Amino acid sequence: MQPRVVEGSAREDTLVLGVSAYYHDSAAAIVRNGTVLAASHEERFSRRKNDPRFPSAAVAACLREAGATLADVPHVVYYEQPRLKLDRILHTLRAGREARPLAQHALPLWATRRDMEGRIRRQLGPGFAGAVHFTGHHLSHAASAFYPSPFRSAAVLVHDAVGEWATSSLAHGSGSQLDVRQEVRFPHSLGMLYSAFTAYCGFRVNSGEYKLMGLAPYGTPRYTETISRDVVAIHDDGSLTLNLDYFPYARGGPIRSESLDHLLGGPGRDPEGPILQRHLDVAASIQRVCETVVVTSARYAREVTGERNLAMAGGVALNCVANGRLADAALFDRVWVQPAAGDAGGALGAALAFWHRELGRPRTPEPADGQQGSLLGPSFTPDDVQLYLDGQGARYHTARDEEELIERVCDWLEQGLVIGWFQGRMEFGPRALGARSIIADPRRAEMQRTVNTKIKFRESFRPFAPSVLREYAHDPFEVPPGADLPYMTTTSRVRESQRVALDDEAVDRSHSPDLVTRVSVVRSTLPAVTHVDYSARLHTVDPERHGRFHRLLSRFHGRTGCPAVLNTSFNVRGEPIVHSPHDALGCFLTTDMDALVLQDCLLLKDQQPDALRVTVGHRPPTGAD
Amino acid sequence: MITLPDGPPTRGLLRGWALAMALPAATATVVARPHLPGRARAAATALTVSTLGLGIACPTTMLPAYRGWAWLARRGSQALTSYAGWVTHVTAVPVTGAAQVRPPEPGRSTWQRPQQQPAALPRWLSTCLAVLGWLQDDREPVTDALPHDTYTLY
């Protein structure tokens, strides 16, 4: 797309609606005159994890936030080029007999997508009379990274599995200009490489990659050399070449071949099977390879663009351990990662790319950033919440003011309760950032196990993140004073001064084959948020973005001296993060969560009537097929 | 697995009849291309024969068994899909600007200039996709739950 001014675009208050859909995790975002008004994942409304369907509910939510109707929207932008994607699929089909399953699945799908503009218009309905535009998949990612960033100019790096053809992209952003300069193309893909190893370790591709990342610290990267020698060639400029003998997906086949299993010393893990030391070592090895590619390609981006700032997006940018390694390498003065770095963020990028590149509108970067804490989803008023709770017959107490609410929640935290925290606008992106969070006291060693097994119903080897006051984050963690890390996109390490010396028993337990035993070893003054390698996914909380959540942490800090709380997403395994009071109450009732804070309303589990658990707690998922 | 939309029997009958009519038309388009290799002609011939068989078989199952008819239509759609995939392979769809699906020489950078838009689809493939899309009522087909290690590249 070349910058140009579209006729009629000079009018004030131009709304641009971005849409990503039909692959996984569809989303919508709306921008007014270049300012992001709202963005949401469809899954939060449909309650279907990574919902790929057209984001009708997300579009409606965005319009509500914008106070507009579809008739007010002159431009809808789809986040990729369908024809170019079909081109890649057809090319893959030529590869041979292995492509037959791909043909059986892909062609019927693409039969319904041959007229994407018409399809989008039909989904939007007769209320929409504007124009439908298309942008590139990686351009959408790059735009989602650069335009909301605080940088006037920056190098932009995108790594994901695949869009149309591109799997990695290098772009340069300056003012309102954004030019994709180079790309690595399918089938050579860092995202696909990582996903293949995700599958090997028994996790679902395209959603379980973060579990592999969480598994890596338990292992020894003893396969790194083997992978670098036989599986992937990493070039000096950070591009890569896969050995396609190990990756039949390039020919329309499965994501990995049996020969890869042989190379790694045995078959892949069954999804419900035990995690062996070999799997841990494979996870550690591929994580190391991923970090190498990210750092090397970032160095190349620096050389090509000459920029001192870096913006990143694409699914691989959610690998916060690799981002931490990049920060350690100090290649750039500042690095900003789009918090919705996956395909959902493409909706936001598509809208912003159209506004700045197609309409040629200027851009003024915000000093903090333009992402607004990524709190871009719908909110509910205290009246909405009370009306809902009354209708359900829930027993609750309404705090007379914020002072009382915060005091009560601090009491609960100190008593060791696990609390559902539901406040303000919902997050955009996969991380809970203090709006739809489960919080607890991170000083309690048992919290990691409790929250994992009784509330999240998931593998308990995975660490939780600390939400920590920005002004005190440098005390427990190795970050500079005032470090602004509001999106949980990077890892830091717990300071030596906060670490606890391990006695003989703890050393034995830290080498146990049982990962639950290993992770339960007390390693720091914040054991519930410290991983086995002393890393932590930091989320800094500041008064400008986080308001009430910041005041809660400040009070907790004042009472206990601890500037952090354990923060995990408000959902259970396999479900999207809660969106509404209804979802939150259902999650609260169906888990062992102790308390729930819905805006100004405070609920305790043991005070709820049994009938409520039946009517709300065991509800069928809404909108699920 | 394709799931055809539910609907009144008359609609299903109409769709199946259109399928029986459209497939020979599509294959005739393929056969009419004089430069096609022998394998493609063979495939087109097989397709024509099978679809004619489908066309003959359809009326016999029209009444009263709608379920049988739906099954036949579904099988026809699957067969078309398979044939389309295979024919796509053997006729080497001309695509432009596409990367070769083979590894570059070791040690060479794989950074490239950004991809441009490809040429238009071949007409016969557009026809096939249009027929399939119409059969599915332009709705996304429901796909079975995929195994954990399957990456959908489409």
C-alpha cells in the first residue's frame, strides 16, 4: 500500500474498524482519527477459546464503546490478503500426495472465502455501507507494533508462524510511514519451528507455545547443537532455513516428521502423558534456539534501519523469555512489544495501517504509548453489576467507598484468600493486566499450587506473574528504577537479595522428577511468582493506567511491605478470560476461589446460597457450538 | 470433514442437482485446455465419468430418502474436493511471485523483498471454488476437532 489521500477522508471523526477473523482468535478494533477507542477478542463474548469466526460480538462491543453504529463507519479493514494466502495454499498443494488432507480441508474453506469482501459485508449486515479494504498480515502486525508505540521512529520486527507467505518481517517506521523492507517466507518459519516442538512436547500447537516456554527452565538445553546443526540453519542476519525433511507441513503434511522424533531420542509426549526429562531438555533447547533467532534478527534490524528503538509483534513476540534475553542484549535503547501480539492484534494494526498509510494521516506518538494499558474492552458500571447480582440472588456487600473496598481486599489477601478481581475495561491481549485477574498474596509458598490446581485446573509447573508497583519494582526484581513494563511481555530476574538459600532438603526437592515438587521449593521472598530459574514475568502497575489496582497494591505494600501480588488471568483451563459479571460469577462459583470483587461489590464463597451454584455455577458455555 | 447445511429437502435436492450439472461442466473446461498433460486429461475423464454416475444416481434417491440424498451430496462434495486437490497438483496451477517450497542453499540469508500480489486464479479453479462455496451456502464448513499436533495452515 502506498500512502494516498482518499476522497472524502478530510472530514472530521473518521472511524476505521479493523477485523481479524477466520484463522484463530478473531478480533475487532476501532480507531477514531488515529486514536484507539476499543478492541476486543471474539472469544471473550462467545466463550469459545480462540474463536476463529467473524467477530460480530466484538464489532458490536467496539461500536458501543465508540458510541457509533455501522452506518458511521466508512472503512472496514481486513487484516490480511486472502488472495495471497490462497496463493500459498495452492502452492503447497502442488507438493504431492501428502497435500491431499490439506486439499480436503482447505479447499472447502476457501470456497467460502473466495469473495471475502462480500462475506464481510454479509456478516456486517445492511447497516454497513462503507468500503472494505485489505492489508497484509505482517503489515498488520508491524502496524500494531509501531503505531501505538511511544517511538517517533523505530525498527519493527515481526515473527510468527505464517500469514500469507511471510513468516518474519523487518520494517522501518518513521512518523506515519511504515515500510516493510524484508521478509522470510513460508515454509521457513520461526513460529512453525517452535510450534513443531510444542507438539513434540505434547502441547496443542497455536495455543500451547507459552506452556513450552514455561517448561523450558526445568531442562538442560542439550539438544541445542543438534537442532542448530540438523534441523535449522540460523544465518548471521537472523533469518533461518529449516531442514524440510523434518517438517512435512511444507508439503501439506503434518507439522513434524517421525525423523524429528528419532533425532530427539524418542517419540513425542502424549498430551496427557508424563513429562520426561527428555521433554524438558527439548523445551529448553528450542527455547534457546528461539532466543538466538530473536536476538540475531534484532541485531540485523538495528543494522538495516540504524534505529535505536525496536517495536515487535507476531505470535513469537509473546515469548517473554526471548524478549527478556533481547533486553539483556541491550541492542536497543527501548523495546516496545504489542501486548496483543498474536493475530487478534492484527485487527488493531489493520485499522491503524489504513489510517496512517492509506489515508496518509499524520501520527503523534504518545509519551507513554497509545495502547492505554491495553484496557480496551467493554466495562460494566457498578449499577450493572448490582442489578445482575440481585437478579441472581447472590449475597454480597457493596463497599460504601473505595477506601473500604481496598481495606477489605487487603484483609483477604493477608488472610491467604484467592480473589477474583473484576474492574473497569477488559484487557485486549492474552494477559490479565489487573482488570480481569485472579490475585493472591505472592509471599505464600503454597499459593502457586493452590491457584494452579484448585482454580486454574491446569499443569502446575507453570509460574504465575507478579503485578508489582512500578515505583518499587526495582526492589525485588532486576530492573532499573522506574522501569515501565505494563504489558507482561518480558521476564526479569528476582534480585539476589530477595533469594532464599536452599537447605539440603530444598536442593533435593529442586531435583525431583515431579515438577510440582520442584516448583514448590521456596526460592525467594515471593515464592509464588518465582520460577525455578528465578525468573518472573513482570507486570508493573502505575497510577496513570491502573487506577484502583494501583491503589490496592499501594495499600497492600503499606501494610505488608510487599509491593506485589500474584496475578493470573481470570479463567479456568480451556476457557477464555471472563468478560462479564455473569462469566466472573460462574468462574467464581465453579472453582475454589474464595472471594470475588465485582466493581464495588464484595462476595465471599462461603456466603453464597447453594441454589446460586446450580443456576450460575454450572451454566453451559454461552455461544459455544 | 465437510458438513453440508441442513435445510428443507427441496433445497437439498436443488443443490444436488446443481452439483450433478456443474461437475461435468467444470471438467469439460479442464478437458478443453489443449496443452494439458495426459495425466490431467485422465483425471478429468475420471471426474466426468464419476460425476455422470452421480447425476444418474441422484434421481433414484430423491424420494423419499432425503437423508440418503444428503449423504450422496456430501460424498460428491468430498470427491470434488479430493479431485480438485489432485488436479491442482497435476496441472501445476500457475502462481506468480511465490517462493519455491524447497530449502535454499545452506548458509544463505532467507530475507527477501516483500511479496507482491499474485495473478488471478485460473478460471476452472474459480469455478470449482464457486460451486463448492454455493453448495455450502457460503457458510464456513464445520471442521472436526483437530489433533493437538495439527497446525492449520489455511
